[in-house]
Amino acid sequence: MGPQAQRILLSALEQGSYRAPGQTADRPFSARILSSAFQGFERSDTLRPELLSHLSVVVIRVPPLREYPEDVPELLRHHVDSLVDAEGLPFRRFSVAAQNRLRNYPWPRNVRELRNMVKRLLILGGPEEISLSEVEAQLATDTADREPLVKQDLLAMPLREAREHFERAYLQQQLLLCGGKVGQLAKRVGMERTHLYRKLRSLGVDFRQSLTDD
């Protein structure tokens, strides 16, 4: 919202009235304002503090998808069914391995990113079961296209959350490069294996699926 729009809305909220363009008389204004913003908006120098105080009566934090990985399989099924019904796309289902991989993906663009991936895989078509390799190919493409945006997201996060986000993505990628072998991963990242197991668990990285200790 630009400065002029903020000024007009602030005036309407404070005075309970507004003046339409080209009019000379004020009109009464009564409304409930529902607004949304990205994390860190309260530190922005483009939002008027007076308007923020009016909009912050009741604040509801919508947690990112990465905090609820157990919801991913259900969301995948929901969006498949929705896109098949609404757009006539061919039905496909995610394999268990593909679902597990996506449960451990950080989803920097949240549910919108998940829906876009589902839609893209349905449009591209293929066997009814979406394989892990298809998902990995999509994630690799998305990561390459999104790299600058990820950096901006990290800058908007508190330090602890940004560090966890980076560590999760780093260890997941290293795990792939090691072929899922935790022993090799420990050597590659320079961590003692017991400490590495604790770190993977704390970050929600499911290393038990098709992984070995070799």
C-alpha cells in the first residue's frame, strides 16, 4: 500500500468518514479491516506507525508450512483432487517416498509453492504414481530459480530461525550427495555421528527413510 493510500485509510479509520474523489462532503465510514503482511513488516520504514497501530488490534500469526510437515501428504492429496476436478487435469498420486521427501522440504514459499508443484506435475503428466526422482527434479529446478528469493527470506527471519532453515537445507542436500549414507554425511560435514543424528532429528530431517549408516 502506497503512502497516499495509507494516508486515506488512516484518516478514514481515525475520523470515521472519508471524502470520495471529486466530492465536497464527507461520507460515513464503518468497516472491519482484515490485512495481511509478511514476517518483519513491523520493521518496515514504508508503513506508517499510526496505521499499524490501527491494524494491530488482533494479530493472528499464520505459521509457515515447514512447521507442520505432517500436513504435507494431506495437502498434496487435496490439491491433486482440487486440480483434477476444477481444471480437468489427469489424476496422479504421490509415492510414499515422494511424500516423505516433501515432508522434509522447507517450503520457503509455503502452500502456494506446494500447489504450484502439484499443478506442474499434473500438467507434465506421466505414470499415475509420481516418483521420488520426479520430485527431486522439480525441487532442483525450483531451487535454482528461487535462489535470490531464498536469501531475502532468510534476511527477514530472526537469526535462530534463519540458521535452522539453512542447516536443514544444507544437510538435506549433503545427504542426497552422499546417497543417503549417514556415515558418509558425518565425514563430509565434519560432525561426530551421534551429534549428527541429534541434529537431523532436531531439524525434522527424516533420515530413516531409505538411508543407511555406511
